[in-house]
Amino acid sequence: AALPEDVICKVHLKSFVEQQGLVGYDPNLDVLLVTEGKLRSLAELQQAVLQCAVSNPAALPAPRFPNFPSAPFCQGSCCSIVHVVSCEEEFQQQQLDLLWRILDPGAHTALQKHLVCGPVKVTNPSSPIGADQYFQLRKRQMYEASVMKYGELAQDEAWTEVIDTLTAAAIRFELLSTAHRSQITLDLEDSSISTKGTKSGAFVMYNCARLATLFDTFQRAVERGTYPPLPPASELNFSCLREEGEWLLLFNYLLPFPEVLQQAAQLPAPTKGIRITANTETVCKFLIQLSMDFSSYYNRVHILGEPFPHLFDQMFARLQLLGAVRNVFHSALATLHLPPLSQI
């Protein structure tokens, strides 16, 4: 039978999977009709891989291409390809994966993995909403919530960047706090966004900003001669840390943090199948819990005390501890591509 006019050729994916001994692909994959559109998608991905390898052969992600839901990660001389795809498009993305393997049997095509995301639903939608509308809605809600809390200060132009960062944090925590294979249901009502809630991205950013303010206040006091500079960690007396909250921060967050990062994602993936998991919810829940425990400690303990020499040992030990907490905040936020706020 003649091929349809827009079809260039057909390939037998099922036999290719069996010949190569590939595992994890949908058993219903069979004959694929290759069109110019599919070849254009492969050309875009090939170009992304080339740019990734040329621009930086280190382990850094290349820019994501908007027309092709895949992200290459350079590792030495080749790239691992991660297809970030919705569950509705998983089958079509596997077809493209296999077609690329057939047309270009290189090392990078053999390293393809798929990260499949569940659907995003909206509670009682009055009309369909796209990503741009969702972002603008959340930005407006965050602005209004900030004005309500901080008054005229939040209407200053300097707050534009703060509002943008808070909006990005709110959205990323909203979407990434759930396992990526699970469905997310968004509540778009104004009451769903707040600067006060303890389980939101805004709350995490607020506590990150509190730490920045603490160290900025300390540095200005040092410059005025109120306090001596913070000594090296090797000269500090950590036996001064007697508060339960201080040891809680150490044992529940500082020490386990490397393991949290290791659980979040592993590239290259250790399994033979094509699916990988990015446990973004692990990082989100870690940051929220850290923010709650840090906030409780910070509200209870006075860090910068009177400038008396006999109080400096305890103050310096606490500053060193909170400096490590600040580093954990920054590193964890960086995994979500969120910059730390220096002030709110």
C-alpha cells in the first residue's frame, strides 16, 4: 500500500527494540510513520546536544528547547538526554526516542531517559487556563498579599524583583512538592496564595531573607566596632550551643542534607529501564520543614546579644551554625533554580 503523502517512510520500532534488547518501552510500539515534523524535532534535539557538548563539556545542563521537551546533560564527551514529558505524550516521546536511536546510533542516543509527569488539573475552572495566565494570576495574587502584609513598601519599584522571586517560589513549590508522576490539582482562588502560610515557597524565601538580614546586621555592627569579626570555625567553642533547637538544626538538616540531594535525582540513572525519577518533593518538603524549625528557633533565641566579651563565644558559635544553615538554604534553593532573597 502507498504511504500517505506527508509520510517519508515507515520504521518497525518493535523489532528494533527486540533486536537491541531494550527494556522499559511500551509493548504497543510497532510501526512508526516518519513525517517531516518528526525529523524536525530530531534535528532540534541533535542541535541541542551539539551545543551542549561544544559550549561546556562539563556536567552542566544545556538550555531547554521549547519545541522539544528534552534536556541534555553533558557528561564528558557525550550527553545524557532526559525527555521531560506529560503522561499523555509518553507514547509519542518513546517513538521519537527510538527513531533517533535508529537514525543516529551514537553514545548520546543510548543514554536517553524519560521523566514522565502526571496531569495538572484546576479546581472549578471557569475557562481553560494556560501557563502564562497561571503565572500572571499567581504574580498578581502575590503582589496583593505582599501589599496587605507590608503596606506601601511592597508598592515600591525595588519590590518588583522580590515579587517576581516570591511568585516563582510559590509556583515551583506548588508544582514540585508533589511526586512528578502524581496528578496536581491547583486552587486558583485568591485565598490560596499567602505570605503567611508555613507550607509555601514564600515562607521558605522569607526565612532565607531573615538569615541574610541577620548576617548583614552583624557585618554592619563589626564595621562600626560593636562586635569583633567572626573567628575561624576552628577557634570557636561549640559547647556553648546548648539549645535543643540548635542540635535539631544540626542533626535534622545540616548532616542529612547531602543524602537529601542524592535522593532527589541521580544522573546518569542507575537502572536499565528508560524511566528516571526526580524527587523534587523531597527537596521542597526538606526546605519547608527546615524553615519551620529555623523560624521556631530564631523567634525564641536572641542571636546578636549585648556587645560584652563574655557573651561572644556563644554568639559566634550560633552565627557559625546559622551560616551553615544559610548555605543549606542556598544550595537547596539552587536545585529548584531559585535565587535566595536578601531582604523582604
